[in-house]
Amino acid sequence: MNYEPKDMTILVVDDTPENISILGDFLIDYNIKVATSGQKALKLAESSNLDLILLDIMMPEMDGYEVCRKLKHNPNTKDIPVIFLSALTEVKDKVTGFHLGAVDYITKPFQIEEVKSRIETHLSLSTYRKRLENINEELERMVNERTQQLFVEKNKAEEASKLKSHFLALMSHELRTPMVGILGFSEVIYEASNTDLIKDYAENLNKSATRLNETLSSILNFSALQAGKQTADLHPVNLGDYVAKIIQKHVKYAKIKGLTVNTSSIEKINTLTDYTMLGMIVNNVMNNAIKYTIEGSITVDIYSELRQNNLFDCISIKDTGIGIDKSQHQKIFEDFRQADEGFNRSFEGVGLGLSIVKQYVELLNGFIELESEPGKGSNFKLFFPHISNISFEEEELGTEKQLKIPEKKYKILIVEDNQLTIELEKLYLKEFGEIIDVDGGYAAIEQAKKIRFDAVIIDVSIGQGISGLDVIKEIKKINGYENTPIIAFTAYAMDGDKEFILNGGATHYLP
Ligand code: ADP
């Protein structure tokens, strides 16, 4: 028995007092209520908390069937188990009883022991059912509560993700803008100075700023990767020429350290890749190769190789540096991890470079292999799926294009709210002709209406008022500006910004 009889209330419905008395005596352990008519039974069922009804069929005014029908129609009483007690023994009487929703049917004269054990069975069943219902209700409540919580959390996560993206875009803009000033002016000072000492200072300033800029780019790229905001933007490229061009920039720094850079067997391979990602990948691995090599050389090879029946293009960057212990080979590709950690580490860095490299290589559907031994050097092999039959007009890659100073004098409009950037742009462009800057977007539109400029260089974010993109749209509407180059010079340099700005009407994008 899964219940206490004293906690159970049974209603006995019978118009014969003797029957009631017999049952009452026998069910003494239970809480018994009595009704001598159908009407009374319905009233009691509605007002008391009943666990079972023993219902006689043959009663005057309202018979047991009618009582049962009414009980089962009432939402408050429909779940109370009903056992018919009747002298009617025909099968059809029993079937009618069951059809009406009774749980059992006992014929009179009854064996009191039989009645008792059937009562026990049905009370047990109904107790289990109630418990199940309670558990169900509790579960439903918990599920609803959790669904509600998840809904709130989902909204919070979406909000946080939006804030994060906004924060990234803002940081990218706010941190990159002053970097333009520092990097640009250090170059200007270098060029303008006749003194070796000042040139040295300017170079040192530029080196520090470059390092800061690289760290900043790593953090911004890392955050953008974390936010899932990076996708590969594939374009055809001659891999060998493109990598050779990147490597070229490192040769100078390698030389300063007394290292040689060999680019012996660079094959001509045309492929599809994301220039920016591939640039970041090769720059990072090259930087490390130079950084972690004290003497010797760095050798860059590009070739195609079969791996499990698939052809891959491989960029191998091999150094004769300090090498990496096998136990660290996995760790160094994790976020913020370095082979040598702690306050007495021998090399600077934030430990993000290789983590970004790995993620970019994977976004380009490639993989990395590392061969390295302490004291013997390292070979980082970057594999990318080989793509055949790519033809395109080859750009002249691998050589820096020399800037030609034009003979004609141009009129160029600068729309920019950062004074340092304006000055820098004017310095860079002074040979080109007349450079005019304006304060704000509306002034830019007015100026463009007055003077027919040959080009417009515009910051996308120009402070209060009209946005840079709206200014571009307005200028393009002015007669004579249909084919004028409008160059967006912007610190918005996250993934997707370029497309957004070019779709907004700029003809060129200069991050
Ligand atoms: P960082 O160079 O900023 O510390 P990276 O993620 O680029 O971060 O590299 C992680 C670690 O991998 C480095 O700290 C260094 O211990 C190790 N490492 C990377 N490249 C080389 C290399 N060419 N030779 C030796 N160790 C390297």
C-alpha cells in the first residue's frame, strides 16, 4: 500500500442504510462520507476532496449511471475513481458502467474482502496517478521556468554579441586613427631630417609604433575571430609572387640581425586566397622565424605536395633558430600561449600570432605542420588545398610600385575630422596639386558644388552631423562627379567594412 487509509476519503453512495452500515463498519480505517441519493453525492463530490466513490446503481430519482455521467462531465470531479456496486449482473450493465468511466464494477451481494482489496488497488493506482501528475506538473513548471531563463539568456547573449561587435568596430577605429598619426609622422620626420641622429630617433619611433600596431592588429583580429566575424574573401593570386613580395619586407629586418633569407624553390602556383589572411599568416610566421633565430638563415619554399591523394600548395618557412620542444608543439597554437612563459621569458610577444595563424589557415581550408627541435630550428609548413585551372591577368606583384609624381596639378578634397590625419594626408599629397580640407560633411558637399575636384578622400566617420557615407552619396549626385574617384580613407578595417563602404558608394577603400 502506497498510502495511509486515514488520509483517504471514500464516498459511499447508496439508498439502503444497511449497505452503508456494512461498508462503513468494514472500511473503518478510511475517512468515510455517505450520500443516500445521487443529488447529495454530486454535491459532496464537488465540495469534498474525495479519493474514491463507491456508487450504487439502482437508486430512486437519479440512478448511479446518471450520477457517474455527471461526475465525469464536471472538470472538478472527473478524475475521482468510481466503483459501481450493483445487484445488476448482466454483462451489458457492467459494460455501460465502464463506458461511463467507472474504474471497476462489483456485483452484490459482495464479498467484503473482495471489495476491500479492489478499493486498495484503485486507491493505490489513483495515488500513483496523482503523484505522476504532480511530477508532471513540476516538470512542466521547471521546463517553462528554464525556457524562460534560456530566452532571457539568449536575448542577453545577442545583446552582448551586438555590443561586442560595436566595441570592436569602435576600438578598431579609435586605436587605429592615432596609429596613422604616429606611424605617418615618424616616416615624415625620417624623410625630412638631414641629421642621422634624428633619422635614428624617427626609425626607433617607427619601430615601436609598428610593434604596437602589430599587437593591436593581433588583438583586433583575435577578437573578430572570437566573435565569428571573419570569413575568407577569395581572389586569384600567384602564390609564389605574392609570398615573395611579403618576404621582401622582412629581408631588411633579417639583415639587421645578421640573418639571410633564402627563397630558393618558389614554384609558380596560381590559387584562390584571401590576400589579407594569407598576408597575416606569412607575416606572422616570418616575424617569428626572424625573432626566434639568433644566427643562420630563414628559407622559404613554395611547392605542391600530394597528401592522402589530395594535392596541396605548401608554404614552408624554415629557420635555424632556437627550436621548440615537442611537448610545446600543440601549446604554441593556443590563445596567449608561448613556449617560454613567466616573468623571466626571453622573448617579447603576446602569444596570439600562431593562434590567429592557425585559425586563418583553417578558414582557408588548410592545415599546419610543425617540424622543430630545440637548438636545431623550426619548419612551419602551411598547407592549402591546390586549386587547378585558375587563370587571371597577372598583376605585377613582387615589386613595389614606384609612386609617380604627376605633372598635372590636381585638386583634391579631404574630408576628415582628425587634424593629425589631415596634416599627414596633405604632406603625402603635396606634390599632387591643391589639397583642400573641410570641416564636416555639409561643408564638403558645399565645396564640391563650388569647385570641381579631381578626387575626394573622405573619412567614413567624420564626427557629428551627416555621415561620411551620406556625404559620398550627395557628392556623387553633383553634376560632373559621376566618375570622380571617391576614396574612403578609414580606420574601420574589420572584416566586412570594405564591402560595406564600397557598397555605400566609395570607389576606393584605403584602410
Ligand atoms: P608570440 O611570438 O607573440 O609569443 P606566437 O603565437 O606567434 O606568439 O608564438 C607562440 C610561441 O611559439 C612563441 O612565444 C614561441 O615560444 C614559439 N615560437 C613561434 N615561432 C617560433 C619559431 N620560429 N622558433 C621558435 N619558437 C617559436
